[in-house]
Amino acid sequence: MELVNYGRELALPGLEEVQEQSSLHQVVSSLNEALVEEALGREERPPAPFRTEGDHEFRLLEVPEGEEHTAASSLIELSHRLAADRWGSDAAAGELAPRVIAQPNHFLDHDSLSPPVQLSSDHQRYLEEIGIPFRFPHRRPCVRVVDSGYTGNARITAGANLLDGNTDVSDDYGHGSVVTSIIDDCASGDLEIFKVSSLTRRPSEWEVIQALSIGPMPPIVNLSLSLGFGRTSCSRCGRQSVSARTGTFEARLKELADSGVTVVVAAGNRSSAGLAYPSRFHSAVAVEAWSGMPPQLAPYSNWDTAHGSRGEHPNVFVCPGGDSDANEGPALDAAGDLIDGTSFATAYMSGVLSALWGEFSTCTAGCLPCRTEVLMTAQTRADRSFPGYERERHGHGLARL
């Protein structure tokens, strides 16, 4: 279960001590004891200055299977009571207290069907199709890649292995290396690598949201991962949701968008009329995949232009993802077979957006005016003339530099 704590003052008492607790009543008891101890020894002090960027703490609490939702509700209620005790009133607590989101922690998937090991000969054709010149004349801004790590010769300026808590971001799976290489081939520039998965460990929300919250944030973040779909339909909007687990993602993506950071996310590979989470959230840029000549929507790609609340998603694009059944694709696996997927389409989109940013802006961090201009330019330059284009299915169309 994931506990996300952020706001004016981060440290709720007792969180460090209860990380390893495996029972809900032990968690609650430990938090209560810590509150009493802290209240006895605490000196009065003014609230800490409000901070926004990267103002998050994460704690992964283990509870018995089947008690996740009960634990989440109880911890949220408890945090409100702790805050009211600390600040003296419910009203003051509401203004000053850290906000706590507690929810089950779930796993994500890489949006490619098998581990890639290198780029294919089709990669150069895809670069030409999206308008990337042989030598892009501008230096792009830094791009953060949240994936399985990276092994290669690109310029890496920051990185973290969030699986093991160290700085070794070497890639034993291959997915992150190929995704990163696509972005770097679109335009040269710095890269940040945040390793959230490996050959033997799937990425979870825990590591991915943490990777989206470690500041300072660069202008572009590539997320070639998805949560998939839910099993139940919302009575309000009729959409399938993935329960409360998407709440933290949605909140963080909105914060990033409001601060001028663009998160580019894969639409998913289920041939479904719906964007997978978290690409479905309107604060993200959702990327579908195309294949063939002339380009058309790849048969495995999800499609849609509705976001999670059923309104129109403002930023849906289509980029090259290939189609291995039609003997094309941007990457090869260890056996030399072609691989396709919206993972790679997402990397091409990140490359296009970072190249556009290099054209229009010298800002090296998130910037809301620059983000707005870059996305508006991408929308204007997108190609909507391809066979079968429908606004409801393909959004702004094929991304072009």
C-alpha cells in the first residue's frame, strides 16, 4: 500500500517507524504513540514556508492482503485527526496540514511485447517520417526517462535506481535503453535516467510516482508504461476506472502540467477504444502508434480522445510504433525479430516535443508558457491527412516536427 504525504510540512510523526509494520492496528498504534511523544517534546514554531516542486514523501506500508482499502481509509482519517491535533482546529489543519493520499500500490507494464536489444533499420525511416532532420540544428532540453534504466553512450546528467536505492541505472532488460536511444536520436541533449524496472522486476506505481516527484523536474518526461484498464465501470461517467490507485497519478500529473512539465505517456497495446492509464489523464500527452506506408493506426494500438472524466483529451497524438506482423518495427529482440509497441511511439513523441522546445525556448526546467507554446505548435504541425483519420480516434493526428 502506498502512502503519499505532501504539503507545507512533510513529516507526519511516526511514518519512518511504521514502514515495516504488517498489520493495520500496529500502524495506527505506532502513529498514535509517535503523536503523543512528539506533542510532549515539541516547541511551538511557525509553519514552514510552502514548497511546491518535489514536495512529496513516499512510504510503502505492508498490510495483509484484502485489507488494502480499509487500511487506506483508516490512514487518511487518522492523518486528518493528527493534523487537527497538531494545528488546533479542523480549519487550520485544512490550510496548513500535509495532504495524505493512501491507496493500494499496483504494477505497470512496458508497452512492448518482448525485451528489445537494439534499434532496427526502420528507425531511420520513422525519423524521416516525423520530420527529424539528419542533424537537428538546436540543442533540446533535458528529458527524464522513467523506464528500465539505460546502457549506452548518451549524455546522462542525473539518474537514480529507485528499485535498489542507488545510482546504478544500467539496463538488463533493454527497454529503457532503446526508448532513450530513440529520444536522443531525435535531437541531442542531456538525459536523466530513473530506473523503475528490470529484467526480473516489473515497475510499480510506487517507483514511478516517486520518479515523477524528485525535483528539479526537466521540461519533458517520457513514460513508456501503462496501468491498463479497470474491471468496473464508473456509474457517473460510464468509463472503466482502475479504482483509487490512479488518484495519486492524476494529482501529480496535474501538478507537473501546471508547473510547465510535459509527461508523455503510452496509450497502451490492447487494440481497445480507450486510452490506458495514466495516458487517459488530460494533463498527460497520450501517444497512439502508427505503422505502414501510408501511415495508419497500428492494429495493436489503443485509441480514443476521451480522458478519464469523459471530456475531450487535449493532447492525443500518433507516432511510429511499427507492426511486426507486417514486417516493420523500430527495434529488434535478441533473436533478431522486429518488435513494435506504443512504448516506442511515446519515445518518438518525446523526441518531437523536446526538439520543438529546443526551437522555441531556452528554458531548462518546466515552464508553463513554453509548454503551452510547444504543445500548440505540435497540434498545428500534426498531419491529419492520412487515410482513415478521425478526430475521435486519432486526436491531433500524426506528430511532425
